Amino acid sequence: MASRENLQLIEGEDYYWESGLMVFTARFHLRRGYCCKNDCRHCPYKNAAATTQADVNDVKAREANDGS
């Protein structure tokens, strides 16, 4: 789980703007590592079967390769 201090957001990958509101992507939620229970549009944790440890590991591996 990424700490708030270490989580640098990338527009277009972690969030986008819609009608003046910031919308977080599934990538952001996976990087954060938990559900905030706010019924986010792209929350991968809504359906526990859809989010596996492999999904989390994939995001972390891509970040490590990108130097993020």
C-alpha cells in the first residue's frame, strides 16, 4: 500500500477530469491498495473477484520498471 506522501498522481493514468471533478482510475485505486467505501466509479474492489493480488502485483511491477 502506497503512503499518501509517496503517491504521486499522473494525469491520464491515475485520474482524469470530468465536468470539473477529478475521477480516479482503477490504476490509482490499485496503487492505493484499499477501498475507501465511497462508491468510486472505477473502484476495482467493488467486486472482490475482479481484483486479485496478481492485479496489484502487475501495477507495482510496472511502476518499478517505470522508475515511479
